[in-house]
Amino acid sequence: MRPRYRVLELFVVLVLVGSAQGSAGTGDWQGKLEVVSFSYGIAREGKPSGRSLTGILGPPFHESARQEYRYNVYQNARNVVRRDLTYAKPNRSIGGPTDVSLLDYNSGRVLAWNKRQSQAERGVFIPPVSPSRIGIRKILGHRCNGFRYHWQDSDGVEHTREVWTAADANFKDPLLEIRYGLKRDGTLEYLELRVMTRLEPASDLSKGMFHAPSGLQIRDIP
């Protein structure tokens, strides 16, 4: 075969391989995320003991507040993740999670808002420190790299995050994340577990999913 035909044949093969790879997936993902969190150090007054009619309170005790959240998660090829809240227990209160959040892993910024409201909040979701590596795990069939973030805030609370992200797929959200905070005296202040329970390639995701609705007033937070 003449050289020029070999070049043409190689070109055709490369085009066909490239087309096959492009049709195998768009770089979009979808999955489900579950979050369980505990807030500690909540002091309660003891209840009257037994059937006493005197109303004398029992000794005080501490109790943790438990919350559960579930999300549908989507990611486009531009590394923007959308989380849609589908379940909350107990019902959300002021300061709880929002209905929708968009996390841009290129910039490290998040935009969050509630449906039927006109205001959104924008801030940084990446921890303010560089991580250390903590190993390799296999989660949901994916080889994941582990990283630990550790820092102290202005109130002296030490925050730790351990995250496990897919090394063999362009999905940016952690497949497993553990968060906890310790006060200066060693008291556990909070504990949170975030687990992706399902992850799969997606197709035909709307581009509009990864943009905030028009008319939202955006408030930047520290």
C-alpha cells in the first residue's frame, strides 16, 4: 500500500475512534446523595422524674440533634454540579439547606437558592487549606483518592473534612465525605456523613439546569 493511502487509512481510523468515544458519553453525570448530620452539645433541662407531682426537674442532660437530607445530583461536562433537595427530616428551619445549589468546581464557588424566593446566596465551598492525601478506596465501583482538610476558625473550632473523589471518572463531587468539628476543650460540636448512593452517566441534561433563574437577587457571603 502506498504511503499516502496508509496516511488516509490512519486518519479514517482516528476519526472513527474519536466519534465512538464522543458518542459513548457527553461527560454528564447523575446520581443520588444522602446526608446525615448530628449537632452536639445541646443542653436540656431534666424532665420531672417519675410521677412526681412536685414538678422538680431531674438532672440536666445533653442531646444531639439529628437531621437527614437527600438530593438528586447532576453534573455537566463543565464541572458544574447541581444538587436538588428531595427530602428533609425534620422539616427545614432557618439556616438549613436550600432547595437548589450550583457548585462550580472550576472556581470553587457555590450559588444556592430556595424555590419561590427571589434571593440567592453565593460563596466559597472549598476549604481554606490545602489537603493531605489519606489513601485509596473503591466506592460505587470507582477508584477514589482520599484527602483530608483540617483547619481552625476564628472561634477556635477545629474542622476536619475527609473526602473521597473518583480518580477514574470526571465526577467532581465526593462519593464519600465525613465532616466533624471539635471545640477547644475537645467537645465534639458536629458530625456529618455525606454518601453518594448512586452514580451513572447521564444524557440530555438541559443546559438551563446549570444556570440560576433570571431575576434572582444574588447576595455574596464570606
